[in-house]
Amino acid sequence: MNFRKLLFPIFSLFLLNVLAQNNYLPEDYLTKEFHKDRREKLRKILPKNSVAVFFANAVRNRANDVDFVYHQDPNFYYLTGYKEPHALLLVFKDVQTIGNKKYNELIFVQERNELAEIWTGKRLGIEGVQDELGFRIVYNGSEFLSYDIDFSKFDKILFKNFKNDVRDTTNEADLFSLIESFKSKVSFDLLTITNTTNDKIYNETKRRIDTKSLYSLMASLREIKTSDELVLLKKAIEISAVGQLEIMKAMHPNMSETEVQGVHEFVYKKYGAEYEGYPSIVGAGNNGCILHYVDNNKTITGDNNLILMDLGAEYHGYTADVTRTIPSNGKFTMEQKLIYDIVYEAQEASILKTKIGGNFIKNHQLTQKIINKGLSELGIINSEDSPHTYYPHGSSHHIGLDVHDLGTYETFKENMVITVEPGIYIPEGSPCDEKWWGIAVRIEDDILVTKKGPVNLSAIAPRTSEEIEDAMKLPSVLNDFNLPKLD
């Protein structure tokens, strides 16, 4: 067992305490040069005489006058670095000329508003977007409707389809208005007409509008991570792995799923991760058999439940995805260990095959074969060919700006970062011996594809059943948090 890996997070948490007390955290955000380079890469693969159109994410209301925390559309952020709503980006294949201005991209942004900024913070506005994000030609969103641009001259207008459920009545240039203006400019409404009297206009409009190709173009860019992206993604993954290790050390009888979630998210915040990359999954016992269980409100009672913890920190926009399954009392039962070790064997085999030229399908089939063999040998299924639902999901996906990041899902290429996450879930009432009921195991790591082979970026978190049991014997930095007992 590598105790240096286990001791490193303790030191790094201590170090971070020192850094935080000195009001210092490293600034490693993406630069405006990164976003400009991404736009140039997109421009190179756009069809001839085309324009790609991107909209910022909508603001979503949580309740009354409180909105959900705003999260930018990943494609929009990838290409611009802009984190505010009510914005529109146009990337042109070729240089455009209007009046005496030449340009190959335009961005329309949220207007400055002193009163609104008292409540929600300073907006970049036109000058901020020019200075901080490096755009040369910037307009307020309210100027888009009257802006003189003839979409009919383009052979292709590429954009992601959208719904009209994003109305913000407090902003005359809100996202809804930008979408409506855009639709009016490209005669998008003709696509909804089945009995038009002008078939020529309808067919011409339909030919030019492309709501499908942009996905594959952006996927081809985003599936390969740049060196700048890898800095942020590795940080998100390391933070998430330390969270997994810390809860192994902090786990004690009668903790709740909520408390387990809180330990993870405390570690995230301590390291400077702004958000969770997705709703945290902490399932004890049979709850672990619910793949996207997010209630996280059960007290972990009983002799010994397994706790399945699927969580990931979001650091500067990039999201990790790390899962560990641990015994609540620090020791796997015989049945738990047998299932756990099957999943570990499947994961280890798949990781070793995560090399340049490999592919998602073959890796998943490999994990299925190992899991089916293991379940058959334990008598949980009749034979290796028996159909079952104990492993109902895929084994890998890209991670990045999304937890399920864009990608072509073809062959593995250098600087892809993917998950490897086989699992076995045997819910109560399953057609097998009751001793297996309520056992749920998933092991998930984030793997970097390199020329030298796979690199496990989340290896700080113990992975074998033996390493987990050893880690759970170690003291936790959280043991000193003696909070008062509440009624």
C-alpha cells in the first residue's frame, strides 16, 4: 500500500489552510487567448460560406425573486469566456464587411445597469468584454434586432435548437428576445409551416438552416483537452479524490448521507472549487442501487451498509467525476468484498485498455464480460449469457466543461479524459439469494489518454478493497470539528 498517497492530502489540506489565511489562491483561469484559439479552430472546420450562432444559457427562476445559480452554456463559455446571461455569439467562416467594418465574429452582450449591479454584481458590458475577453467588435444585446446582417446570403446557418421557455420580462434584450430576433432574421418560423404558399422560400430556408452539425463540430473540438484545460481538469479531479479519501477517514457509525455529502463538499470549497459539477450522489445500502439517487437524507444505520459516493468538484468550469464505495464500519463483509472485487477487476482491465486507438464499445464489452463471469460464479445469474439488470449503464464517458462532456465517442485519442466506471447493483427483491440484496458497488476514476498509456488522475483516492479498509483506519482532519449537539 502506498502510504505517501494517503498522507499527501493531509499535508495539502494543512498547506491550503496557510494559503487561505494569507488570502492567496493561485489564479489559473483560462485566458482570452485560449478562447480566441478555440474560435479559430471552430472557424477552420465550419462549412464554406457559413455562420455558427451560439446563445448564452437562460436564467432559471428557483422561487419568487430568487434564481438558480447561473451556469453558462459550456459551448458559449468554451468559445468566449463570458459568464453572464442574455448574450449571443456569431462566428463567421469568412470575413464580413458592413459599412467600413470588417470582422469574422460578433458578440452581443448584457448591457451595463447600475441598479441591477447593486444586487447581482458588476457586469462586463461592452468595454469589459473588449478588454478582458479580447473581442474587437461588441454590441449590447438590445442592438441585435436592428443590426444590419443579411442571413440569406449564407449557405449554412448553424445553431443548436432551443425552446421558447426562457422569457425574462425585466430585460428588453433577454435571451428570449435574442432568440426571437434571430428567428425573425433567418425566417425560422417557415420551418413550422406545413402548407406554405411559397415552397421555394420554404425549401431554401430549410436547406440553409442546420441544427445538427454544430454538435458534432463542437464535440470534435472539446473531446481533446488542451494543456490549459488539463491544468483545471486535473485540479478538479484531485480535489474530488481528496474528498473521497477524507470521508473514508471521517466515516463513523450513524452518519447521514447528508453529512457524507457535506464532508465532500467542504473539501471542494476548501480547495477553491466553486461548485459541484452535478448533484452529489450518496447512497447507503439499497439507495446505492438507484443510479442517480440525490435525496441523500438517510441516516446510515445497521450493522454495515455500503455507501456509494459519486461526486465531482467543478473547478473554474471543469468537472471531475469520481466514485468510491466504502463499508460504513470500515470493513467489507465477505459478500460485499466479493462483489467489490469483481467490479474492481472489470475496472482495472478497462483502464489498462484505455489507450490511443482503443474505443468505448470494446472497453464496455470487456467490463460486461468480467462482471457476467463473476456474477455467474457466485450464482447470482445462471450463466455468463443470462440477461440481467445488475449492470445497467455504460462504463465510460468524456468529462470536461460538462460531467458528460461532448465527444464523438469513437476511438481514444491523446489528451482525452474519460471515466471508467463499471458497477454492480443488486436491489432488494432481486431474483437471487437474499444475502446479496442491497449491495451496490461502483468504482469510477478519471483517466487521461497519453502516448505512454492511461494515467489515472484520481489515484489519490484508495481503490482496492484492502486500500479502502486501511484508509478508514487513519485519523481525519475533521475529527476536531466538535460541533454542539442540536435538539
